[in-house]
Amino acid sequence: MTRSSDTHRPDEHPLTLIRDNRRQDPGTSLEPRRRGDVEPAGQADVAVGEADVLRAQLRERTADLQRVKSEYGNYRKRVSRDRHAVGEIAVANVLTGLLPVLDAIDQARKQGEVTGGFQRVAEVLEGELAALGLQSFGTAGDPFDPARHEAVSCTCSDRVERPTCTAILRPGYRVGDQLLRPAQAEVTEPPARR
């Protein structure tokens, strides 16, 4: 084991020699380089190589960050779209469950039993369901569309040029583009031409 008196002069502090040695070798200097400092030969090439490596790493990290940002943006859009779809499905399920109530109100209205307070309740219920997007469809004279109408009976007549709903037995309902129930209709079609 060496003593501190063996490695340095008595009037010097032991760390002074280390600091002085590092100052003599610019490659091991702990001090920051200043503008105008001249690098020893060979170290300029190493510094340029290190700068290229750092630029490549920066490009790679930037590309990674852009990928993550894009993935997160897509995730947010997907979650928002899924929430919206789940909300639409929930509303459609609730409205489908209320269709028999609307049928009962419609039957009572045809028999003249929707009066007074019950009439007000029926109007409020129909208004609230319409606010949720419920739309009824199906009127006599509509062209028959098998995607929207359910034919209960079919007759032939010269008075029509194409299949037509002549009477609506039960209205159909939809929410936006989603069909909740097709309209039941009596259909009249033109006679077959030979």
C-alpha cells in the first residue's frame, strides 16, 4: 500500500497531480470544449462519427415517437367509435322493447280510447322516443320494398304498375339507418305479363 507522501510532493494536495495530468491530455479533459479549441488529430473523425450515430438515434427515436403518437390517435378514434356504436345499440334495444307499447297506444287511438290524461302521456312518450331518433315509416301507396316491408297478403290489380303497399297493418320503425322492425303491409302488384 502506498502512502500519500510517496506519490506527491509534501507541499501539494494529492488530487492536484491528477487534475494537472488530465489537463495535459485534451482527450481526457473533464472541462467543456470551447469554440476555437483545436482537437487533436484523429479525434475530429471520432467526433463526427459520434455525431452521425447521435443523429441516427435521434431519427430513430423521432420515428418511434411518431409511430406511438399515430397508434394512440388511432386508439382514441377506435374507442370513440366503439362507444358511439355501443350507445346506438343500447338505444336501439330500449326502443325495440317499447315498440309493443306504441302498438298498444296505436290500437287504443284507432278505437278512440286515447283521451284526456292518457292522450297527453301518449304524446309525451312519442315525442321523447322521436327525440331519441325513433322514426316510424310505412304509409299506403309506398312502393313495396322487401327490406323495409313485410308482406302479409298480396293481390294482383291493373291499377298499379309495380308492387305497392295498399294498406299498412302495423307501422315499421327505424333509428337512423338501423331497421328495428319492418312495416306489415298488404301488397298489390300488377298482373304477370306474358
